[in-house]
Amino acid sequence: MSRTLVVIRHAKAEHGNPGGDHERELAPRGVEDAGALGRWLAGEGLLPDLVLVSTAVRTRQTAELVLQGAGLDAGQVPTWPSRGVYDGGVDATLAAVQEADDDATTVWLVGHQPVVSTLALELAEPHRSDHAVIEAVGAGFPTSAAAVLRTDVDSWSGLGPGGARLVGLRPRNLG
């Protein structure tokens, strides 16, 4: 079965918050960019069956606005917040993906840099991925960027390093 993982970096956030990093909210540009990303994902036919999201305020806001931009209400798609996606690094973020419901064929993961780019590159099988996309992801992963990976694993629990094809990126002109 073909599965799609869309790895998203949260939209542009405010520089600080009295409540600390976890409580940072989106900046006005981030609100606009998240909606645009949602419209792009919908136009590419990449609507999610499940959204995995960091517990940070900016990522939860990003997920909600990207869903709205895609024409979906937050209640229409199961959303699983994970503290591990916020501060657990690549291994904890991959573990969150591996716990995804196998009925979900398209999963969005909304997280933080540098974990999102590192995870996308770690999952990408170099010989079956788009080399220009691999180079672009390696050059940088700005806010509101999304990397699209496809895999043929039977279960999300079987996804691991080199187990997917990195096939798309928005914005394409990274680097």
C-alpha cells in the first residue's frame, strides 16, 4: 500500500513569549503562510487522514490554519499532539509517525527545525528520491515548508531510515 508523509515546519512565529518557547504564537506572516500551504497541499491532493503535531502553540496553530487553508475543519481530521515532536528529537518524532493509525494513508507531521529536515533526509532513500529535492531540503527548511515522502510500507510502524522516496517540496526554490 502506498502511504504519504508530509513533513511540515511550523509557520513563522513571534520571536518571544513571556510563557517561554513552548507558548510562542504565530506572527501575522505565519498565519498567512500557513493558509497558503494548506491551499497548495489541497491542490496537490495531499489531504490528511491524520495530523501529528508538536504540543507547542505555534505548531498547533499552524496545523489548524493549514487544515483550514486546505478546506478542512480541524474537527474533520484526527490530530494527535505529541510532546516528543516538540522536544524529543528525530527518534521521538519518527516514533510518533510509527505509531500512526494504519488506516491513515496520508499523514501530516507538523514540527520544528532542525528535526523536520533531518527526519525527511533520514527517511529518503537516495536512489529513489528526487535529487534536487534532497539538495534543497539539505540546504535549509524555512517556516511553512513541506516535504512530501512516499513509502510502500504495509504499516507506519515499519517506516525507518531510507524507507521512503522524497518526491516533493514546497517551496521548491529552497537554497
